[in-house]
Amino acid sequence: MTSPFGRCRNVEAASAHLPPPSYLLASLKADCLNKPFEQRCDDLAAVIEEFPAKELHAIFPWLVENIFGSLDGVILGWNLRFLQGRTNPTEYDVALEFLDPGGPMMKLVYKLQAEEYRYDFPVSYLPGPVKVSIQERILPECSLYHNKVRFPSSGGLGLNLALNPFEYCMFYFAISLITQRNIPTTCHVSTSNSAYFILVDRYLKWFLPTEGSVLPPPSTDPGGVPSPAPRSPAMPFTSYGMHPTSLLKRHVAHQPSVNADPASQEIWRSETLLQIFVEMWLHHYSLDMYQKMQSPHIKESFKPTEEHVLVIRLLVKHLHAFSNSLKPEPVSPSAHSHTASPLAEFKRIVIPRFVQQKLYVFLQHCFGHWPLDASFRAVLEMWLSYLQPWRYAPEKPLLSAESQPRRVSEKWAPFVQENLLMYTKLFVGFLNRALRTDLVSPKNALMVFRVAKVFAQPNLAEMIQKGEQLFLETDLVVPPRQHRLFVSPSFGGSFLSSRTPTTTDISFKVKSHVYSLEGQDFQYKQMFGPEVRNLVLRLAQLIGQAQQTAKSISDHSTEVTTSQSFLSWFWFGPSDLNGSYTGNDMDEIGQDSIKKTDEYLEKALEYLCQIFRLNEAQLSQLMLNWGAAQDENGKKQLPDCIESEDGLILTPLGRYQIINGLRRFPVEYQGDPELQPIRSYENPTLVRLLFQLSSAINRRFAGSMDTLCAKEGFLGSFCRYHLCTPSLVEMARRSPLSKQKLGQIQQPRVSLRFLASYRTLLSLLLTYFIASWFCIGPVTSTFLLFIGYLFYAVVMAFFTEKRRPRQS
């Protein structure tokens, strides 16, 4: 095999004649410009294999930045977030192989790890709360930052973290997800199929295994073991208070030698990887900042993206599977908790200690600040994944033949109780969002259905209600919060522990959970209390309204489809240009989606009734109140308004009715029919020519047409039928359209636009074609058509005149 640097040295003499590091780095940079991606990765793998750590140390920072991009987003790197297997299969496979946990990049990391090299990472690129804390010389609670802060030397530009190679590589990998990069994308990018998403999944499965233990790194020396923790002097920082020490420090400190317990030595990679992911992806809002963010006037400093949330959901799902893979503690007296392996202890505390607080604050921010659109589905599914750890348990209950929802086992009650706010307060936050969304949209209806279905799982509502009762017990006084992580499973064991804690212990843990996240002065709002119940009733009423709206849209679409059937092509009257728009995007979605909307809303209402024990009488009263806003014909009444010279003017009551969705104006085109956009069933050239011809006739004979239409008797009726549009009068009564503008549209005029319709033209051609079979020429056919239409117009003018409202 020929080395990429064969022109300057011989492979066999590589160890004796090593080029200087600067030359190695320059050669690799030149390869980036001159060689294809696949060959560059092969060359890098060869360099990592052949060169010693001393030379690789100089190229490591450049290589990490070249792969994951620069911290400021200027250098894109390998662009892993947008690298798709279906668009770039070769580069996709090569990148995944190179960055795999067992690939060349990790071999380089472990090679440098054995030599205890350190690399500077700027504090200015850390998440906001951590950056502010370090800049104020307050040590963050997370042990990831302990003994790593370096103050700038004379002339330095800022604070840095001294990271070992594994930490440095993972910091860059994690932060590349949230670094904003201006990348023009011409095609849709699937997040779950990107190289970045696949690598996150592989790293989680490798370093947080659900089966077996973490695989040890390849040893670079027969007797040497990589050093797991940096050894920089402690900085004179003031801590937040009593923070739990990391598993690494606790376990390694009790080992008589580094080789006594390899599992405890290697657990640091699992802990470090998780801490980096949580800090970079979730720790963008501190608890103090969260309290300030409750004000709508505070500008948010960080805006998560849908891709960001999808990756967090992957992390949450894997952590549930990782934690649930913990084997139950043996009940024999010979076994004791101190024999548990470091990995087992890590599984026991991984979610409450490392994830719970930061995920709660992150979700609170998303629920309060995410746009009211369908992209919120990503946040919703991530939240629901966290609420259902039983979905990721090793034992899978068999579904019944009727596919009934599975009953939530009582063994999950501790998890529900110690995550009470995740269930109750965020549910209230979702209710407030749902009340402000358009539930006629299938995507919004689906989100309501998903939440209702999850909370309607048998026994879940009872466990939540039990947790609220434990929190509201007054026989305990919870001491003031000393630190934000003072709730730990070390006080009461794992969620899956076989020990049954007392009611006092459970109540204490529930209160501790709530007060540690919200503070001692928090006013808890019960999920099953009257205030939230009223919100649920409002949502039920909104669901009923949305169902009726969807039904009316469906009926209207059916009528339009029927009127445009094949037989209607033989109709010679003007096309109904006003009935093609209803003010809702459901026409573009289709009948199938309208049916899905109705199904989602119907099932969501059923689930809400199960959760909050709503009876038929309550729902009937809600629908009765809604029905009171409709007239005897079943059509929705107009908002409350007064009639003036300028049309209808809304009253304060009318504005309230519109804002709350109680009433609305019919959304129809009410302008000049001649000026509507050209339809797909019209010939654009003919529309323009006939409009010019009609305008010329109307300008020339405007006075004569006014005189004819003003006459009483048959002649006036006949002219009004052809030259006036009586339907606009009725539309004006249900619209705030200006009367002055309506008067201009109602003036008598000739309209020839119907002749530009393909339907009319085809009907005429078919008529002439059929007439030719009976030896009837075009002139005779035209005369017969004229006589037939004249007879039809006389009859229609007579009946139209009888229905015309008389003017006083």
C-alpha cells in the first residue's frame, strides 16, 4: 500500500524518518483540495494508523474542525446534517465508516487520550447559562466543567476549557447540531436519514448499551490504559452549592489500581458523552432564565429548530431503553447494593440526575414560544416519548385481539410521581396552545388526538391524580431548596427498584421534584382541578365547532364536485365564479383529509371524556350552547354588527365572537366578477378579449341599459335578468362590503366572460357536431340555439322577477 506521503518518504522507514508535523498538516490540507473525498478518508485512516501520537497531536484540532465545521459556522466541514444516503451514497457510507465508534477517528482519539493531551475549547461558544456562569467565575453544577477552565494568559482573548481528545471531539460533534450555517438546500432533507442522525444513534448504542457493557477502547500500549480524566489544577471558583460528584470521581477514587475494575474506569466515556449531549442540546435556558422567560416581553436568546428537537427525541428514547435495561436487584440477602456495577448505577440515575431538569425547562420554553403551526409536532412527540418510558421497556405486553390500549403498570407510578410537572403543567400548556389553533386543519387535529390518546391510557390518569394528592398533602414540610439537583434516586432508589418506599418518602420526593423545578413559592394548578377542567370543556366545545366546520366544508366540496359533473358541461349559463373559494385550505387537502380530521377530533373528544370523566349531559350542553349561535336554517349567524352607510361595522361583542371562533363572516369573493383571476377552465386570451369587448359595449350603452333595467314590465325584467347580478344583494347583507363599492358592481352591464369557458366552447362544438349528423347546418343550428335560449330566458326572467325583493 502506498502512503499519501510516499513522494517524500518510504513507508518502511516511516518510523525512522518522520516528517515534521507542520509538513504533515500542510500535506493533509493540500489533499483536501486535490483528492476526492473517499481517497482522503483512506489516506487519513492510513496516517492515523502509521503515525505516532506526537505527530497526530498537531493535526487533531484541524481535523476535528475540518470534519464537524468551525464553531462560528463559517467552515461547513463534512456537512453531516445534510449528508444523505439517497443523494450521496458513496460519501455517506465513507463518512459513517470513518466516524463510527470503532472507526479511524475514534482510534485517533484513543491514541491521543493515552498521552493525556489537552485542547482548548472557547467558553464563548458554550450554551448561554454555562457561559455566563463561567464568565462570572461561578462553577457550573455539571461535573463536565470541573477542573477544566483555563484563564487567559497575558494577551489572551478569553476563557477556555482544557478538554481531553474524547471531550474535544464530542464537544464539536454535539455543537455542530445547533451551529447556524447558511446552506442553500434545493431538495428536502430528511433528518432521520442524515449522517449526523445516524451517528448520534450509533454513539448512543455504543457508549450507552442496553445489553452488555461498554466496549473498551483499543489499547495503544500493552500495559497502558488511557487516562479518563483531565488533570488540570482546580480553579478558585465558587460552586452553586452541594452538587453531586460524578460517577467517574466516585468510582475511580476507590480503586487500588487503574486495572482493578476496568468497568468503572470506562464508565467515564458514557457519562461524558451524555453530559456533553445534554449540555449542548438542552442547557440553553437556566431555571432563573426560565422564570424570566414567562414574560412575553423578554426576547428569547436561543431558538431551537425542528431538526434539533428530533435529535433530542432520539436521545430521550434511547435513555429510556438504556435505563429500563437495568436488571432488577436480587432479593437474596447475600446480594447487596454495593456490588452493583458502575454501569448499573449509571442506568439507575441517568434520567433524573442528568436529563430531567434541563429537559423540563427546554420543553416549557418550546410550549410557550414555538410557533402555532404544524412544526410543533416534533416537540409534541419528544414530550410524549419522555412521558411513556414503558414503551421502551424490554418486556412488551401482548396486545389483545381488540387492540385495546395497554394498561400502564403500577411499577411506573414512581416515575409518574417524580415527573409530575412533566405530565400536569405541560399538559396545561398544551391545552392553552390547542385553544389557539385551527382544529379544522388535519395536522392540528392529529396533535390533539395524540395527546388525548396518550393520557387516556388505562391507569395513567389515576397515577397522575395520585401524584397530585401526594403533593397536596400538608403533613410534610419540605426544606427550602438548597440546590437544583437535590432530588436524586440515591434518596429512594431507582424507578424500577424492588424496594417499596413508604408514603412519606414518596410524598417527600414529589414535593421535592416540584419545588426544585419551580421554587418554594410555586402555586400548583391541579390537572384535575376545576380551572383545568374548564379549559378541557372549552377544548371540547372547540372540537365540536371544528367538526361542524369540517362537515360544512365537506358538504360544500361535494356540492361543487356534483355541479361540475359531466352533465354540467352542457349548461350554457355563466359559471359560478364565487363558489370556488371558502376561505379554508381544506379544499386543497381533499375529502380524505377532511374525513381524517373528523376521525381525529371524534376520538380525541372520546379520550378527553375518559380522562376527565365528562358525561354525555355536559357535552350535550356544550353543543347546545354552540347551537344557539346558529339560525333556524343551520347556517352560522353573522358576528354582532350594526349597519351603516359604509356597510356592516363590528361591535365589541362581534369582535369577541370572531376572536373566540363563535361566529364569523362567510369568506367569499365579493368583488367585481369580471375582475376575478383567470380560472384553469378558461382560455386566458378569450377572457382578455371578451373583457375589452364587454367594457366597450358597457361604456357605449351604459345610459340605455340603465333606462331599460329601470322599466317595469316584461322588458325591464328581461333586461335585469341578463344585465344585473341579483346575488350580490344577498351577499352584501352578510358582508362588511362597502355599499358604495357594491353599487359600482351592481350597475347594469354586459358580461361575455362565459364564452371564454372551455366548458361552453366544448358544449357548442358538441352541439354543432351532433346537429351535423342530422344534416343541420351551422346557421340553422345557431338559430335553433338562439330560439331555445330565448325561451329559457323568458321563463327564468319571469320567475326571477317574482322572487325579486321590492324596494320601498
